[in-house]
Amino acid sequence: MLNVTKLLPQGRGLAAVLVRRAPTVELDWDVRQKSRFDATDSQGRALGVFLPRGSVVRGGDVLVADDGSLVRVVAKPQPVMAVTACAEHGSPFDLQRAAYHLGNRHVQLQLGAERLVLERDHVLADLLRRMHLDVAETEEAFEPESGAYAAETAGHGHAHGHAHDHGHAHDHGHDHAHGHDHAHEHDHAHDHAHNHSHDHDHDHDH
């Protein structure tokens, strides 16, 4: 097994010809947002990937094994929903409003000029259709936005949209077990009262 401990985003620093000639490994988003996983490359070699905690692998990135071997990552097509404004009685604003509401639910989104892409979820599909949007099931590479939570990935294990544990597992090695029937309808009030009574009966007998 090749041990992989280094990631070069988009093959940065490598000659383009080396990147083109490198064997590949196809990984879906569920795997690419982990920092520890096993895979098999296009040459049939077993890879044991152990990246710094918080790492996220994107299509086009290059994995570097301990022996110097290079493996180019290909974003594997996977089941997703493509969301667009309804041509008959919708407007581009509907798409913006949907992005806002989905963001409030911490749903990972791939943003486009005229569409949103997210992982399949029948509850969210129904919600989006009620918002006058067209929802089409398709299969394609999924590359959700990282800007809003990129700074969190090192410490918060991408708890966005997965299992909604709210305990923030702090471990990119967790399985992301997309049990997608987890009622996305809640508005993440998060109950920030935290039940801390804060009485602090400061009986300091001065």
C-alpha cells in the first residue's frame, strides 16, 4: 500500500506534463472531504491516505505518496440535484432566496450563475419546488463552495449538512453517513440557551 501524507492543490508547483501523466483516483465528495481514507488508483495500487486534519481534496488536486509517487484526483460523478429558476413563473431571485435558506440549513452547495447543485434529498427537493424552482436529479462531479466555512475546516470537521450532530465531531475521519432523512426543515435555531443557568451563587464571605 502507498502511504499518502501530502496534498498539492491543483498540482501546484508541479510541471503540467507530470500532472497529466500521473495515475488517477476517482473520489466522490463524501470521501474527498475526509482527511483519512483508503482508495485504489487507476494502476490498481492501494492508497492509504492520511492528510493533515481538516484537509479537503478537490478534483484536480495531486496526492503525493511517501515514495514520491503522484496520483491526480478526479472528482467522481455522483447523484445530485440541479436547481434552476422555473422558466414559466419563476425568477432569478427565487434562486438567490433558495441559496439563502439552504445556507441557513448548512447545506453544502455548488453555486453557478443560473443554478444550484446539492446532494439529493427528497425533503429539500420538495421545499425547493414549493419555492417555484425546478429540481432535476442528475449525476455529476460535486464541488460545493468552501468560502463560507473554509476557515472552519481545520477545527470543525465539516459538520455542515451531515448528520447534523451539532456536537462538531472535530474529526475529519468520521464517515459522513448521509442519512438524508434528517428533517432539513428545521431552521437550526441551535437552542443557544445552552441550559446554563449562570446562577453562580457567589457566596464570597468577605
